[in-house]
Amino acid sequence: EQTIEEQLKDSPPLTQFGRAMDELGISLIKAWSPQAKGRIERLWGVLQDRLVVELRLKKAKDIQQANEVLKEFLPEYNRRFNFPSLQQGSAFRRAPGIDKLDRILCLKDTRIVNADHTISFEGLILQIPPSNKFRSIAKQRVDVLQIRDGSIEIIYKGHLVARFSPEAVSRLIKSRLTEHTQLRMVI
């Protein structure tokens, strides 16, 4: 459901994928119909229809023979349907560093810190240790990230306030979890 911030901005809630793409600066263009999908739908039509016929006509019986047919088929297909780009040059941007990328391509959720400096995340109770930087973050919003390696990080105002290693998360899952979770257990 939409958060109050999303409601005020009149922006729909994002999936984890949508959030990650937004953080990477990638605009999602959704195509809801085959007509809107255009090129890819035509390509699938060719690959599922014309290519099958070509393989049959050339009597391809195994993967090696099919690859030989593709060597003839693809250049002709590309000659007919490939068009040069309207803008010259690369459209790619430099990827962020691996540390930043790990914190974008992760499961991320928002939680409110309890009065005892704990949060509940995927059935686990996580204790936020005392910090010299922040006297108290009780009743404040924090971002909770589960990184690819299975670790969990708690971020407050862009600062890391707690980190739980993959092994610690695995121990917590084994000892306390009684319900279904999306958390990864490191074995």
C-alpha cells in the first residue's frame, strides 16, 4: 500500500525492482499490450514461427545443426530489420561502485524504531546498538536492507546504525523464527 509520502506525492508504491531501478536512475516504460510492445512481440513471432520453419526446411536435428542454420538466418534477419540508432554514441552510464550497487540491488523496507531501540523485520526482532552519533532514534523511520550476501543493515538518515552479518542472521532465523520469511539463511 502507499505510504503517506507516496500519497502526498501522488506516486504509486514501487516494487523492490521498481525501487532499485529508480535508485539507479532507470525509467521504467511499461507496455501493457502486444501492440505497445511492438518490436519484441514481432521478434518473438519470428523466432516462434519463421525460425521453426527454417529449422525444419534445413532438416536440423540437433543443436549443432540448429546453430549452423542460425548462422545463415540471423544475418538475413538483421539485414531486413536492423535500423541505425537515431542518436550516435553509447547510451550506457558508468555503474555505481559494488558497495553502492549492493545497497541498491537488495531487499529494502522501512520500519519505525520501537522505544527500546528494536525493530521487527521478517519475523525477527533486531536490536539497534547505542550510537555516539544519534542519542536516540526511537519512533524514527529507518531503512532495513537485506544485502545479497544475507547480511542485514539498518540505515538512519543515510548512516549505518546496525549491521548483522550473514551468520548472525542465520542464527537468529534458526533460534527465533516461526513463520515464513524472505530472509536468506547462509549455510
